[in-house]
Amino acid sequence: MGTIYRAHTEIHEKFGKPVVGSIPTIIRTYKAAVSRISGRTMGYKHIWHRNYWEHIITNDREYESIVAYIACNAENWSSDPDFS
């Protein structure tokens, strides 16, 4: 008898072999698309940090801390030498 559930198997990307639907592939594709558009329309060359930080939010306190960081981070851009 079949089941709609499958056993979870860990899938790892290998260099040059992206896994469709994986977080790294989604992030890389998004960053590439935004980079192309911002380069063409605004002349920006480098708009991203080299990597990204993955974190699973486990409680309300963590969530609130991350929300506050995101909200305040944009306010700090005016004093960032890379964006002045």
C-alpha cells in the first residue's frame, strides 16, 4: 500500500550541481536576479554580502530581537561607509 508521505532524505548541494528548490539555490537565484536588475537600472556592481545567515527562530523573544534588528538596520545605512 502506498503513502503520500516520503521518508526525509537529506539532500546536499555539490559544487556546480544545484538542487532545485533548496534554500541555497533559491537564495542564489534571487540574489543573481536582483543583482542583474540593479546593475542595469542603477549601475550598482556589488549589493550583497558574501553569504547569508540561516537561523531557525525558536521563541517569541528571538523573533522580537530579529524584528528590531531589521527595523534598526536600515536606520544605520546613512552612517555605513559602503552606502554613503
